[in-house]
Amino acid sequence: MKRKFNFKQWMLPALGIAVFFSCGSDENGYETPAVKEQTATLQLEISGEFPTADQTRALSFDTDLNIPRFINEDGITSWKTHCFLRKKGTTTQVYALVDWTATTAADGSITLNTKTSELTLLSSGSSTVTTPQAGETWYIAGIAGDGTLNADRTQVDFKYSSTKDDALEPHQARVPLAFGWTPFVVAKASGERAPKITVTFRPQGSLLKVTVNNATNQGDAAVNSSIKIQTNALSTDGVFDYSTGVASVTDTAPVWKFTSDVATTTTLSRTISVSKGAEEVYVMWAYPRPESAKPSAGFSTETYINRFKTYEKGTTTTLPVRTKMFKSGIGYPMALDIDRPRMPLEYVAEYNVAEDGVSLLQTHSAYGNDQLSNAEYFTREQAVSKFTNITIEGTAYHLPTAREMAGIAPYRGVLALSPTSSYPADYETSGEYLQIEGETLGTFTNNLRASDFNTIYGLRFVNDTKDMVMAYRYQFVRIAGNEFNHCLVTSRYIGTKSVTLDDISKASYWTSNATDDCSRVFPMTGYLSEAAVMTSQLELGDYWTSSILDGSQYYYLQLMNKEGTRWVATTRSTIPSYGFAVRLFKDKM
């Protein structure tokens, strides 16, 4: 479903605008500093236009969504512009806020009319208020789009504002449009017709458009997350600068003054919510970095929705980048298909860390067939020091926290089973936390069931929104012939789909629709005692985390496959000198 660009009062002016400047108020987000000072007035008649239809389409990204059709749909009654006036050959500058009313003509064009006929001048920068004198040449420049004026009236800021930007619809953006320094001659005598000039508004920056298609097929699942555009090409860190340091002016638009010219990565975020099967268009505005800040490796852009699998489509992922100030609207269209949140189990490495400590094993079957070397076990201190951050074959990994390890098993919560237990056996845990890519989520409930001695099922990460509900299956396998023991953990995303614990506790549930399941094998490696003796191999699988409680209790994952007991849980130990296996987590997907 395409959304129209309903640009409100801070949005785009249209082709063929007739503009008459005069005094205005400080309402609707434009805050003029409350200082006591003199004012001056000036009569000036200005007509303005947006240059070409092509630029209009570039800004809206769709020839069917020409801006003049929609600019007044929301009943615009006021449209304001920050104006700066400079006396020729001097640094004398004054400021005026111009306010128009908007009307729609019979042919659909938009006309902006002044509320009054007189321009009220206020101080700007270090200059005192000066009344333009008859016959003097002055210049005027202006910028509209709901920017924030600074205290001395020399800069206009369009950085992210929670008050202004959070109130926008997904398809809206605050768009700065400016006209450059334009000369005029002050009327020579009282009562003489005010000078008349024409100015051209131009967009100042780049509009990013991201089309989000919710491809989830799980019940009424919805996406409640935020789009992030990570780029070292665009920025919101700066202001439009009209400072008075030089006497000369040109006909160019204002200069976007970066806080830093270094092309560091910038994250531009917009909160999104897209229902199942629906499509939304999100727009964001940013400014190209100057040529001097171009990184040696070139510009890069990454778009994603946190915790959700995203798929970029089309050929627009390598975006063209213009690094100079824009005089025309340039658009960067991107499209994302999203499909369910990423499952915690997907972050888990396929294999344990190898004995060299810098690579992963490529098999599970060695466990039980051959004795592990002592080097394949790590004390907690070794695990933390070696694996806090490590890159293996181009993938960044780390030792998981206890809350990340909850993506494998609940904290101290899975059933402890015996061959004589009554089945089915149910158990519930609450207050569960989960961590994904550094973001802590919670609290969740887990509903667990054992249908027999060798299998535990779980309906996990259940909360009110149900956007993270997943089915888990823990299978304890002991293969004959002295082959390896292991626990096979499988997860499947459910979301808000109507699936119960009864449903997932049947083998038939897991044999159908398994395309998107994620599975990991955890061998029963046992542990290395302080006496350097391997203990309970084939019966226990112990894996360190980086978390610690009260300075003396060390979290780890334990999988138990003893003849008389089955269980899997994130638990705690007071003996950090024991050697456990290590299973790493990816930093991000």
C-alpha cells in the first residue's frame, strides 16, 4: 500500500508559489529569543517559486505523487520562513520571521499570501538593529521547513527533534528549503512602491526513502521496531549558517555547517510499525558530507531493522552519493522486505572453539570418539580474556552473557527429568530476560513440557505483545557404539500465531513447516577439573558465559544427559578454575 506524502506546514513549497514577505509571529515551533531590543521595519514584495517539476518529483520519488497535489491536504493555514537581510559591503545583518497563509487556486496550484504588509526586523549576530535607508542595496536569504533558530539568530538547526520528528507520519519529513542571497534596492521615498524581487526555493540536502514490506506470515504479527540508516555519507549533525563574519554574499543557498567534517558513521532512526502483509514508506532527511570529508574507502550505507531479518531488494543498495551542497532534490530510494525477528539461536556459532583458541571446530563427532585435549577447555578467566571480542574467518564473535545464553536455555528453569517421572510433565518460569545484539529484552515467561525422558518442549519468550514468542525443542541423544552424546536444540518463530504448548509437544508439529527452523548441536564435553581430569564427558555439556553474580558466582550453560537425569539450563558455579568448553555468539546478523 503506497502512502501519499501529506506534507504539513513544515513541508515542501510547490511549483508556482507566489510569496509576499512581511512580519510574523513566533508560534508553531519557531522560537525567537526573548530579548529586549529595538526593531525596524521594511516594505518588500517578493515572489517565489520552486524551480522545476522534475525536482518536485525527485523529492517525492513518484511522478504520481507530485507535491502540489497534496501540500494543502491537511488544511495548512500558516507557513513560515526564517529570513536574513545583509547590507551590501558590510557585515550588518538583521533577521525577520515571515508568515504566510496558504490558499489553493482552482487549478490546484498553491499560493502563499502574507498576513501583513510589513517586515519586522530584529537583530542577528553581533549587529544592532539597523533600519534600511532609502537607496541602499541589501540582500535577503531565507530558509523554511520548521528548523530551530539559535539564540543570536545566525543559524537554523534541522537536527533530530523528539518534539517535531516523533510526531511525523512515516511518509513525512521536515524538509529545509532555502533561497540564496538576493539583492534589492530600498525604496527612495516614503510612499514609493516597495521593491519587488523573485527568489527560487531549493531543497538543502537529501531525502532518503525506505519502502518496508512486512513479509511475516505468522498470524497477525506486526513489526514494532525502528529503521536505522547507518551511513558515513549523510549526516544530521550541523546547522545552516548565516553568520556575519564576512561582508560579501553570493546568490547561493546557505552553507550547511557540520559539527565535524570527519566522515564518521551516522545513524538516522525512525520508529516504524507495519502490519502483516502491509507496506509502508518511510522518509528521512539528511545532508551530504563535504568533499573534504570523503573517506578513502568511499562512502557506505547500511539499512536494517533491529532484531528482524531484512532483505534488500533491487539494485539500489549501492547508493549514488553527492558530497556537495545540493541545489536540487536528490533521492535515495531503498526497499526492505522483513520477515520475523531474528531468533537468538541464529547468533550461536555452529561449533565449539577449537584447541588453538582462534578457530572453530568443524565437527561434533570427535566428542566421545576421541578424548578432548586439555587445550579445548578454558577456565573462565581464559574464556573472558580470549573471547570477549574475536574475529574468526571474517565473522565477529564474543563470549555470550547469561542473558544471551538464555537464547539457548532459560535461567535455572528447565525440567530435571528422570526415567520414572510422570509424563507429560509441565513447568513454568517467569521474569526471563533476553539479550540480542546488546539490547536487553524482558520480561518473558517460559512454558515447558517433557513428553518423555529424552525430549523437552518450550513455548518461550511469551509476553503481552507476543512479538518474540518461539517454540523450542530439546532432544537428548545418546548414540550407541561409543559415539558422541549431544543435545540438539531447535527453535521456530511463532509470534502472535495461535500455537499452544499442546501443539508444539507433538513430533508431527516439527516435521512440517520446518523451513525456517534453526538448530544447534551441543556436545556433552564434560569439564576439566582442577586436577586436570576430564569429568562426566558424554554426560555433561558445560559452556562459559561472561556474566558474574555478586563477584563469586559464574554463569554457564549446562546440559545434562546422564542415565538418570536430563536437563538444560543457564546456571551458576563458584569454581571459575574449572575448564569448560566455549560456544561463541555472533556480534550481529
